[in-house]
Amino acid sequence: MKLVKTSEMGGLDLDRAVMMCEGFNGFFYASEDWEDGGPIIEREKISLSFNGKEWEASIAGSFVEKGFSPLYAAMRCYVASKFGDTVEIPEYPL
């Protein structure tokens, strides 16, 4: 296991953390695929905005996270809402 800052998560680390939040393993690309990430954004009522530089996501004004894409920001926000500022995730490969 390794400890990763939620605000710095990306790629497979971010997708694995989202899978942990969702309670399953397998192939899931919520940080890159709207088909996977979109339903989470809707269900969790994640708000998205663009500040001219990067995307910001929040849940009810809390757990504000940023990212270069709306999905990155939203999934970081979702993970932060479940696990906080740092997450312990499995090392590669599973």
C-alpha cells in the first residue's frame, strides 16, 4: 500500500481510489470516462466550475478539489469526501 495526497492523485491512483469509494475492483476509468464518472457526479451532486485556469469541484461547498479536467477535479472531490486529504491505495499491479 502507498499513501497518496488526494489533491495530487491522477491516472490509475485516482481511478483505484474511486473504485475503493464505490466498493469494487475491476476496470473503471472515472477520471477519464464520462460514462464511469458522470453518474458519480450526478449522484453525489458534485458542483463544477472553471476559474480560468483549472476546474474546481465541490460537494455542498465542502471538499473542494481542483484538476486540469472536470472529471479529475470531480473524482478528487469524491475521494476527499470519503477518505480525506490522503488515501492509502494498493501498489501496482493489483
